[in-house]
Amino acid sequence: MAPSKFKSGFVSIIGRPNVGKSTFLNRVVGQKIAIMSDKPQTTRNKVQGVVTGDDSQIVFIDTPGIHKPKHKLGDFMVKSAKNTLKEVDVVMFMVNANEKIGPGDRFVIEMLKGSNTPVFLVINKIDLVHPDDLLGIITSYVDEYDFAEIVPLSALNGNNVERLMETLNKYLPEGPKYYPDDQVTDHPERFIISELIREKVLHLTREEVPHSIAVVIEKIARDEENAIVNVNATIIVDRDSQKGIVIGKQGALLKQIGTKARRDIEMLLGSKVFLELWVKVQKDWRNKPGQLKEFGFRDDEY
């Protein structure tokens, strides 16, 4: 019997903010490479996760949630998500099972109508609804678009995730192994470290602060003699008042951010980490093309 040919391809995960795209990506790659938050618009850049099996390799692209932009950073995020539609073999349109189809979902569906790529409807968070309600949810989306496949699942609990992976494999073309077996992302560790720090700020701050921050890694230095990695990072905010919030009373919140981020960074690097954080104000940075580029939001328009 002839051996099966190796298949590989790219899969874009798109949808409105906060439907669980990053939770799904972290589950299938087996570790945290995309930050998660209950706040919408958490993902800003495309985050690629690589899942390699015996006879296939899938490169998932977790995109920023599709939303109505309010500044140049928002424009970048939405354009980044749209651009992936032209670059992939399958599009996963992820929706939230416990929210009815709305204008945001229909906006994404209109985008999909111009694509020739197979589109899967992935209904996430099925653990939050009664099984009897699923048919009605599916019908409301099928009335809007002819999906290649429909897969209800729970990214958090793992229900039906394996079935989705098997179905995706059927749609992959024969192709090369793009990444080594043990590689789970194409992003440099510097990017992931900055995202892990930003995640902790998202979790621990409130109101207008979370979406006004960026994190810049100033230095990563490995001290082989003492078996420790020194990381220096700056948290950027766009108003003076936010600087005080992030630092907290007598530096308490910044210390908490650092402690929580350090634990995740140590898991990522497999080494002890000394993390030093600063907070800096860059007024209205989300609307300044030069600073967007400096902070890693690169686009030909800026």
C-alpha cells in the first residue's frame, strides 16, 4: 500500500471580537501563543500557530476581531483580518453560540461573499447553550451563507475540536512541511513576551486603559552563568492619567502585572526570568503611523 501523501495549508480564523479565536488557537497548538481576555479586540496582529501531525501540517492564522474601527490602529486590525482571506486554503468563521446573529456577523459574511475559499462555520462556546438550541443557531447562519462545513465545538473544553481538525485535513492540498515538527508559531519570542505582558495589563486594568496600551521589549539578555533571562519592557499608554492607573498605588499594580507576566514568560522560555517594567506616555499613539510601525503594527499604508 502506497504511503499517504503529506498535506499542508493555511487556515484563517476570523469573526467578531471575543468569540474565542485565541482560546481555540492555544488549544490546538498545546500552549499559549495568543493572549486571551474577556475584553474585545484583544488580538491586534495576525498570530500564526502551527499544528503538525504524522501526515499533515496546518498553519492557523488568528486574526483581530472584525469591528468598526475608531482609530488608525483599528483600521490596521480590520485590514489585517481581511487580507488573510486571500492567503489561505480554508477560512474558519467563528461565532459565539450564546449570542444571536447580529450586524457584526452579517458584516463578516458580506466580506466572505467575495472569497472563493471554502468557509467553515465554527460555532464556539456550545457548552453555554442547550443542545436543543443548536439547530436554530445553525439555521440562522445557513440562511445567510452556503458554508462548506458546519462544526459546533467548545474551544475551552475541547469538545469536538478533534473532529474539526480531521475535517480541515480533508480540505488541505498536498504540500511541504513549512515548519519543523516542534515549532508552534512563526512569531519571535520577543513578540510573544510582549503579548504576555499586555495580556496581564488587560486582565488587571479597567475602562479605557486596556486598548490604549502597547508593550515594547527593550532588551532580552540571557545570563548563562546564573541561568536567568533578563527582560526589560516598556508599557506604552496614551494619557498621563493611564500611567498612574497602570503603576498603581505605590507601584502595586505594576508589580502585580510583572509577577503574573514573569510566570508565563518563564513557562515560554523554560528558564528563570528577571522582568523589569517601565510605563511611558506616548500621546494618541494609536493614530500616529510612525508609532504604529515602531510598536510592530506594520502595513504598507503607514
